[in-house]
Amino acid sequence: MTNTDVVVIGAGLAGSTTAAILGRAGIPTTLIDPHPVYPPDLRCEKLDRGQIAILHKTGLDGVALAAATFDGAMRDGKAWIARFGRVIDKRPGGQYGILYDDLVNVMRSAVPPDVSHIVAKAVRITTGDTHQQVALSNGTTVSARLVVLANGLSVALRDQLGIERTITSPCHSITVAFDIKPGFGKAFDFAALTYYPERTSDRMAYLTLFPIGTSMRANLMVYRTMDDPWLREMRHNPGPAMFALMPSLRRIIGDVEVVGPVKIRPADLYVSQGHRQAGIVLVGDAFASSCPAAGNGTGKVFTDVERLCNVHIPNWLASPGMAADKIEQFYDDPVKREYDEISKSWAYRLRSMSIEEGLGWSIQRRLRFLIGSAISAACKIGVLSDGNQFVPDGWTQRLRDRT
């Protein structure tokens, strides 16, 4: 039997960040995950300003950004916005590209050595108002005051506890990821590029190109089903399939070659029910999913972890017991609830904005680009001497990051 204050199940982004924060705060913590090194996985591949601001509250932003590639330092330092083969805006770069598994492994490296990391699978959880027990695949049992469930998409442990997962939008969006390189002897003129769909019938949110190391990474967000013939063509003949979807894109990026494998990942939207239980708290995708196309999944994870580790766990451990009324304080946290609502609303709004027909949605699409251009122009007027942008408030920043 191993005894600790907090046991974290799952060492993905949410679990590793949780263990790093708690360990640095001197809270006895045990981290459980079956993988000694996090394997390749297609999820978040870049961090924007809003996500970095949340991560800064955890004290781990320096660790993550040191391993990432800043688009503002590449080429002209501009992120181009384009549609119909025409560049409509050039904005100062502000995003950091990093493969998801690299980000997770960097966060793992920030976990202090006094945090016990057990390479095993949690197979059974017994919870109560005071102490919890986690049985592992290696025969070990860990006893703790609190269990943080951060095991993402896995459902076995939740099923044991009677926590249900309700899918609210199956295959809500699909991420297609690959590397591209320009024609022989050429280079891209931009540091990063976001290209918006030319037709609603394309069922596409956008294509974003951004640097990771010496490569130009592509994330193409679409709204289709997994049996769509275009996805099969994209997997086996990606260059022609990409330009068939966006014929005018070639005017901006020229002839390109797709390098390496094409990865495709569908994303369901789901929520948890029956999760308000004593002794256990769910964070990140273990609690509810987000839409990768909306671009706020990582912010949702960082918000969960920051509020849990900086606010709630220290307060919970300061008094005896771990009853459900304590755990509910996290789920009712106003900062968490606001970000959860933003994540959900943007998931549905972006999908409708991208594929819905009708005059109303057509007008909103036009307004979206007009507002984005107006914000960009206003920010350019307020550029500081060090090249940073003046943004009057957080809501303007959120709008700008998503336009």
C-alpha cells in the first residue's frame, strides 16, 4: 500500500500539468500512467495567447514555450489571413507550435522528482468521504485523500463509478494533420497562414499552417463523416485532395509537397453525468470534450488544472474529509464554468458559421471578417515600441484569436 494526498490517474496534458503544479507546491502526489513516455497522438498542436495566459498562472509557461516554435520569429513574423486565394490581413504572430506528445512529455519533465510516477494501469477505484484506494495492474494499491481522474477518453474507471458519458454531437469535427514543404528551391513567404473555406458545401472550418521546428505543419479542420470519400482521398493522395477542396489556395502557397503521414482524428462532443462524487474529481477530456476546430481545448484543460491546483485542492486538504460538497466547489467554480460554456458555444457556432446555408449565416460570415479586420487595424495603431500589441480587454483578445 502506497499512501499519498493526491493520486493523479493519467499523465496526458491534464494529468502531467496537475502533477507538476502539485509537486512544485509540495503536496504529496502520485502520478499513474501505463506509458513511461507519452506516445505520438494527434491533438493540440499549437498554443495561442489566451492559452499561454492561463498557463502562466500555473508557472509552467516557460517550460512549455521553451520547447515550442514561435511563429512571430519566423520569416516576416506575420500570420496571414486569406480567403478565395487573396490575403485579407497580415497580423503579428502570436502562436507557438508544438506536437501534442512533445508538449505532454515536456510537462512530464517539469514534474518534480519527489512526485512518485508509477508506470502501470489503474484498474479499480474505491472512493469514500475520507480516503480513496486505487488498485493498479502491477498489484500495487495506492491510498489517497483525493483522486484526480485525467485519463482522457478512457471510460472503464468511470463506468465502475457510475459516471456516464453522454455524446451530444458525434463526429462533431475532424482534424486532418500533415507537414508540407514548398516547391524545390522556394520558401513560404509567410510565418503562418489561416485559410478559410471558399464554399459552405466544402464543410470545412479552415486550414492553418504554422511552423514546428523546421517544418510547416498543416491542420485542416472539416465537418464530415469518417466514411466520406474525400477523407480517403486525403489520406492516399493528399496534395490533389487539398487543392480540390481549396482551388484558390495555390495562388498563395504555390506548388507544395505533403511530407510524411496524413493523420486524421474525429472528435465527438460529450459531457459527464453522475460525476459529483466524494473523493474524485474529473479534469480535461475526462470531464467533457471540446472541439479542436474551435481551438480552445487546451485552454479548457489549463483552466481546469489551474483552478483545481491553485484554488481548490489546497483548500480541500486544509480540512478533514473529501465529501461530495467539497468536490462540487470545483465543478461550480465560476471561472471553470465560464470557460466550459465558451468552449461549448464556440464549437457549435464555428460549425454553423462554416457550413450553414441561408442569408443570416452569410451575413454573419461577412461580418466575421469585417470585425476581424477592424480589430487588426485598431491593434496596429496601438503597436508598442517592442512590437507587442495593445489589446484593450480579454474579450477583444478572444474574438481576435478566433477570427
